[in-house]
Amino acid sequence: MSEVAKRFLEYVSYDTQSQEEQNVIPSTKKQLILAKKLAEELEGMGAENVRITDQGYVYADIPATTNKPAPVLGFIAHMDTAPSFSGKDVKPKVIENYDGKSICLNPDLDIWMTAEDFPDLKHVNGQTLITTDGNTLLGADDKAGIAEILTMADWFLKHPEEEHGKICIGFTPDEEVGRGADGFDVKAFGADVAYTVDGGPLGELTYENFNGASGRVTIHGRNIHPGSGKGQMKNALLMGMEFQAMLPVFENPMYTEGYEGFFHLDSMSGSVEEAKLDYIIRDHDMDRFEEKKKLFVMAAEFMNYKYGKGTVEAYVKDSYYNMKEKIKPHMYLIDKAKASMEKLGIQPLIEPIRGGTDGARLSYMGLPCPNICTGGHNFHGKFEYITVEAMEKVTELLIEITKSFIF
């Protein structure tokens, strides 16, 4: 099996699931275990200036092999996996020469990844497929990106005759909970420009992302015995359902695509006495993004008018913004990545991210940072998969992009 695949299969054995609503970085100490392993691996292959911070950020440099003008180029990936689905005890299934048919991920639980539900499977017919066993996510988001960056770095260190400028490598914790850039030291990282390797299918290349915010609604009810609750009970759960019904029905992830934004009810918990609803709010257009946040707050204000002051508390916090405005002055980053893809026979898929990356935050911190594919599919759930061939191709792509930065 290829080096990039071996690395990937090793990295997914580490449980690095991050956790929401923590006041420390990393949000889970187990991310530090993988961070230490990656730092040791970088040192072992001969990378320079390898360091790991108390917060789990890993940095390293690959020295330039040319005296020709070249910007310092960075590659960044994140170590954590999404809190929405288990990343513990990942047991990947390796399917060689995949036949394009439906796959039984777990016979005991009768979990199938069907060709009908996931039509993109037909594009990987004949390749070596890596899937989950139906109990966990896989972790290609973003351990595939880590494996690809490290395999690229190892290749350059073993081929000093290949001309390239200085390469900076960074691995971050807590990207999945929106805090991957919080402790990232752009100045110490040292790159002029960078790419996050955190995208999806082979060929994906993105420099537009959602403007993102998180929203929380806390509803204070009044619990009275249901036998005598008339005129007195305030059921917080029912009021939560009413709040959700006030938001636009079709501005929902189930009904949106492309540049269309949404309100996403991510979790709801509570009782008659108190309920909490957690949302993510997204839109590519800043004006529509602001309108969505305003509507969210207005819905809470109406509920307070209807049920009494203090019944509903609504809190909205911005998470990140569309990186497009920060990338536009540096469109050569997109041109070079696109040209490198075409040179390798990869069809570029330039489309907006319906999500966010560390690169969006970093672009606003002064490091222009569009996003490149990893080759993975169906992130954040049990139907996640990737192919060995896609990871090999992305590794080649990173090498080709780096070479192209000698001006």
C-alpha cells in the first residue's frame, strides 16, 4: 500500500474528536497525542524548526532548495474530528478493486452504503476504497489532509534536487468546533500565502465560503401539574417548536444548495421548565447573512411579546466570514492550483464551500488561504469514504503546486 494510505490508516486510529463549548484549546486533551506523534514524524523525516505549542498547534518548515524568487508557501490541515459523530475506535474497511455496487458496512447492524443513495460511488469503480464499519466516522476530514501534506513533505525532503521555495506546515486542533484559528500564530508560521487541505472530492478548489454564526435560544417555561395547568403552564419544549416554525421553512439545509444560505437547528434539549435550541446560521452574501441574524433575534422578541418578557433569550455569535474578499487580490493562488490540477489530469471543481475552514479565519488574519480537496466524501458520518488513488493524486497535486511557486 502507498505511503499516503499507510499514514492515513495510522492517523485514523487516534481518537481526536473535539468538543463544543469548551474554554480551552484543545477542547479535548486526546488531540495532543496525535499532535505529538505528528511532530515526532516531522522531526524523523528531517523537517526543520519543528515545534508543538501547549495548545497543540504543530508547526514545521521544509527549507528552500532554490535561490530563485518564490513566496513562502504554507499547507495547513486540522487534527480533530467532528463532535457530531463518534471518532473512537475507528475500524476502516479497505475494499480493493471496488466493483461499484452497494457495500455492507456492518453485517451485524445491517448498515449499507448503497449505490442508489450515494451515486458518486460510481466514479470510484475499480479503485481501492476505504470506508467505515458503520459505527464511527472515518476521519478523512481531515486526517487525509494531514497524510497528504506529510507525504508531500517527505517526498521533497527525499528529493533535494527538486527546486522549490520554503514550505511551512501547520496542523491545528479544534477546527470542527470553529476554533482552529484561535491560537494559530500567523507570524510565527512564517508563510506568505497558504492552502488548507481540507476539502472534499478530488478536484475541489474553493475560495468562497459561508459567513457563519452560531445561535442559541434558551426558553424559560413554567411547569405545572398537567391536571391543573390550564392558563398557567408554559411548555418550553412547545415554545421551542414554535420558535423553529417562525424561521423560513425552505431556508433549511434539506432544501438548499450552492449559494443558498440556511438556519440549521443542530440540537434541541430540555423539558417543560426550560429548553435550549442550538443553531448554525449561514449565508455567502453578507447582507443576507445580517438579515438572517436579525430575523433570528426578532423571532425571540416576538415570543417575548407573546409570552412575557424574559421568556426567550437569543444569543448570536459570528464564527467566520466569507474569505472571497481576502482571496480576490491573490487570485494567482487559484490559478496555480487550477493549472496544477489540469496538468495532472484532475478536473477542477471550483465552487463555494457550504461550510467553513480554518482558511477563512486565517485569511482575515492576514494569511490568504484558499482550500484544496482531500479526496474524501460524506464527511462527519458513518458513510464517509475515500480512495487510496484520490489521496495519491492529492499528494501529487501538492507537489506540483509547490513547484509552480518558483517565479
